[in-house]
Amino acid sequence: MARRAGVLTLLTGLGLLIGAGAASAHVTVNPGTATAGSYSKLTFRVPNESATASTVQVTVDFPTDHPFASVSVKKEPGWTATVTRSTLDTPVTQGNTTITEAVTSITWKADADGQISLGEFAEFDVSVGPVPDVESISFPAAQTYSDGTVVDWDEPTPASGEEPEHPAPTLTVVQADGDGDAGHSHGADTSTAPATDSTATVSAAAEHGDTDSAARVLAVIGIVVGAGGLLVGAIGIRRGRSAR
């Protein structure tokens, strides 16, 4: 009886672990960050969470308030991608470009070989740019299963940081290198002053090193010359004694 109870406890624990793993398998965008103004490849990773059905369709919505001027889709074997472009209600200006029409959604539909089964995931690559200069970009997604079930991944993460049940794939936008200290008036001074001091120190050290090296070379030459003189003197003395 004790052995059976132990087995049942183990199976129950494994079931809870498997359930927790399935619950945490969300549709995500990778990498989770991109640089403002850059052209980036975004990968939407879609795991299957159903034990009885396969994922047959995935739709990802793109922002219209901060649209991408350029969007291209990588061809995925076993899937057909349909790109929806729409005229924006209000044109958006980014830099020198005014966007009046943009990609608003992409739908990937699987054929018989492309369906995602339990324990599997698929990845869908999209090239976008320039990345809008905003804090973050949300990509609400809809995952359709072969039994007709649709799971919407569209819930924003609250300010508390607690993840909702169906979070929307979210891209965090970062500034280009060097822009992070732009708000500090002393940033440029503090970044260049140490470099100048370091350069001066390195130069002085190099000059000192050269002086030491030259002194060592001269010392070695003096030793060699001195040894040569002693050798010549010794030979002369020996010859003098032989002549006697």
C-alpha cells in the first residue's frame, strides 16, 4: 500500500509539473528587444498547448499607431502566409517618411505537414523596420486549433509586472548605443576625461619603458665589450710568457 501511495504521489507531481509547463508556454516574440530606428528580424514562437488538437493557424496583429514602414515575411515550409495591408486612418510620420499604408496583420495557415502537435512549436520570421522610437510594441496574436478552438494572446502586462494568463507578445524598444547618457549634461565630459588621462599615462609609461630598454641594451653592450677586453688581455699575457 505504501509503495502504491508513493507511485500515485509521484504521478500526481509529474502531472502538476507537466500542467505548469503547458500553462507557461505562451506565444512570444524573440528577441524581446530591438533598437529604435533599426531593421530587425522578429521571430514569433508558437508552442502547442492542446493534448487533443493541433495548431493550424496563427494570426499576428501589427500596430497602426506606430506602424512599420517595411515588413517582409520569411517563407516557412508547411505554412502559407497572408499579409494584410491597410490604409491608415491617420498618416504617421517617422523621420522623413510619411506612412499612409502599412501591414496590419499576418496570418499563417498550415497544410497537413505544417500543423503543430503537442510538445512541438513553430517559429515564424518577419523582417521589420525602422523600429519606431517608442517604449514597447505589442503584437496581439490568435492561435487556432484543429478542433476550432481559438486562443487569443492579447492581454497587456500590468504595471505590477504580474504576467496575465494570455499575455500579448511584446517587443521592448531600446535606444541606440551612446544615446542612454544624452540626458546627462556631464556625460560627454566624464566619458572623455578618463580616456585622456589614461592615454597620457600610457604614453609616459611607454617612454619610461623605452628609456629602461635602452639602458639595459647599453649595459649589456658594456659587459660584452669589457669581457672582450679581458679576453684580449689574457691572450696577450699568455703569448708574452710563451715568448720568454
